[in-house]
Amino acid sequence: MNKKAQFEVARKSIYWMIAGFVITLVVIGFVLIIVNYRNALTEFPPELNAEFISLRFTNIPECFAYQDAETKRVYPGIIDLEKFTTERMEQSCYKTDPEKGHGTFNFELELRDKGVAIKTNNYFNAPVFTLRRNVFVKDANGISKDELLIHTQVAIPYFRDYEDRDLSIVGTN
Amino acid sequence: MVIFEILAVILVIFVTFSVATEFAGSTNTQKTFFAEDIRMMINTLIGTPGDASIEYPQDISGYTLLLNSEEIIVLEDVKEGTDEFPVHRYISLPYDHSASGSVTKTDTLCIEKQYKRITLKPCT
């Protein structure tokens, strides 16, 4: 092999080392683009899921909806203040897995006028958005109007700016 | 050297097409849609006082759906063995509620809530 041929082989080797690196990066980039596209395709707006989960808070007696003790009739949209406790939330309404529950929806419910707030077991004060509902609250003094703020924590980590949205669909008045 | 270069180009094209083909043939997207839809339907049923029933307005043939009190599992019906990549979705039920049921080899799906019991079953 003469000197020119040796030089040619060395040149090509360097070329293919660089080309191999670039081609690998291109293929990895292509795969990442496809994976991101697929994730975007299957992403559901978290507000939608949160809205459906939070229906229970105001509508069923196992959560906080008022139920007449005598007739057993349930009044959706009327919150019984006696039931509105963290213990009830965890024991009979909504509880996430103690270890993996931070990866799903968690909530802080706040009755704005009453100034009472309760949380689910994996709520770490990292809300992403707030749902608002007009409700009635029943306490020892009778029934009064209030607003239920549902601060929603999506999977942690979840990178999105906090948004305060009015997504009320279950107004009771 | 030229042969080596041609082989390298063929290899890159092959890898790129393999990735694209796998993506096109994947049913993960469809399984995720089913699982999310069913989770939202179950959460709606839970949030509804009293009994109710929903018919899922999509053809689910080719898939198996399982429901228990903790999660929804969607699998593709494969010729041999079981689907290696099932889609799971977590659900949280209120006190005294339970969920169960499965559908396979059918194209219709109904979800029923009857006295705090949520059942996944083929529509009749």
C-alpha cells in the first residue's frame, strides 16, 4: 500500500467515525420524535379527568353530599359541613395509593366563604389548576351559598404553569 | 470501501423504516384511548347518585378489557400468549363501592352501576 492509499484509508476512517456518530444521533432523534408524537397523541387534558373525578365530592353521600337522615334522600350539590373532613375524604371518598399515589390526581377542596379546606392523602401543595363549583353548604345554622374550589394536583412531576380556571359545569344555582 | 458505504446507507434506511413500521402497527394508542375513556366513564358513574348504565359507542373487537376495584387493564388479543404491553389505568372507588368485570371477543361494551357495584360487561 503506497502512501496515497494509506492516506485515503485514514481519511475515510475519520470520515466514517464522524458520519457514524451523526447517523446515530439522527436515528435516535427520529425515535424520540416518534415517541413524543405518540405521547402527544394520547394525552388527555387533565382538566377533563379531574372534572369527572370531582363529581363525587358534591354528588354522592359517601363523600360530602348532604343526605337526609330520615328519608335517605341525597341532595347533590349541597355539602354537609359535618362530613367535610380529611378523615372522611380518606376513609370513604377518594384515596390514592400511599406509595404511588403522587402519580395521579390529588385534590385540595376549599369552601371559600366558610374558610375550610381538606386534602387527599398525596396532595403536596403543587396544584396545576383549580376547578370552581357553586354549591350550598348545610351546617347547624341552616343552608348557605358558597363556592367550592377544587385545587388539582396532577402527577408529580408535572411541568405546567399554574392555571386558575373556571371550569364549573355543576352549578347548583 | 464503496460497498461498505452502501451497506451503511442500507442499514440506516432499514433502522428508520423498522421504527416507522413498528409505530404504524402499534396498538398502544388505541389501548390508551380505551383505558382513558373507561376511566372517565367510571368516574362519571361514581359521581352519579343512584343507578345508571352507559354503552360505550365504539367497536372494541380485538381487545380484552378487565376491571377490578383498583384498575382498568386493556390488552390486545394476540394469537399466542398474552399482550406484553397492557395499558393500566388506576381508579379510586369510594367506600362500599366495588368494580369488576371483563369483556373479550365481543364488539360491544356496557358499564353498569347498580347499588354501588360497577360492572363491565358486553351489552345484551
